[in-house]
Amino acid sequence: MASDNITSMQEVASATRDVEGRLRQGCADMTALCRGNVGAAMASSQAAIYGVQEITSTLLAFLQSRAKDSLAAGQQLAGCDSPEALIEVQVEYAKAMLQAYSDEFARLHALSGKMLADVLVPVQRRAALVPARVAIGVADLAA
């Protein structure tokens, strides 16, 4: 009866090798998962950097054009010979400025949306892999 509860050294060694193999495979799987996650984070970061560069260059070009327009408006104001002409130049400049800012904000909004979409693509690809990985893990646990 006591001999039924005794485990041989070969059985212990076999069980240990089995557990060791599963642990190694689990570590390899976790390493691959983390490597893929880091890769997705890097791709997202790169997309964010490109997006910010595009927004910044667009904004700098706009500010430069606004500065040129302001100088031109100042020259027009200096050439006015009556209060009515002065007000007319100011009103036209204000209308043009309002339209330019409205157009620029729309452009920046579109660029921001594009950047966000580009940043999310690598993350969404990684997230799409999760159900398959979970299914494999559950199958391994059940085995």
C-alpha cells in the first residue's frame, strides 16, 4: 500500500522536463508578445512624430503667410488718406484674416485626425491578435 504513493525518480525527472519545457515555451511566447507590443509602440510613436512634424510645418507656413499679410495690410493702412479708406482696409483685412484662420484650423483638424488614425493602426493590428493568442493559451491550459 505504501508503495502506491511512491514516485520514482524517472517519473519526477520526466515531470520536471515537461514542466521545464512548458516554462521555456511560455517564456518564449511572452518574449514574442512583448517584442511585438514594443514594435507596435515604436510604430505608433513614429507615426506621431511624422504627424507632429507635418502639423508644425503647416502651422509655421501659415504663421509666415500671416506675417506677410500683416505687413502688407500695414503698408495699405499707411497709404490711406481718409478715415473711410482706413476703416475699409481694416474691415477687408479682418475678413481675410478670419477666413484664413478658419481655413487653417480646418486644415489642422484634418491633419490631427489623420495623425491619430496613423498612430492607432499599429495598436489595432496588435489588438486584433489578442483573441487568437488567448485561444491558444486556453487550449494549452486545457491540455
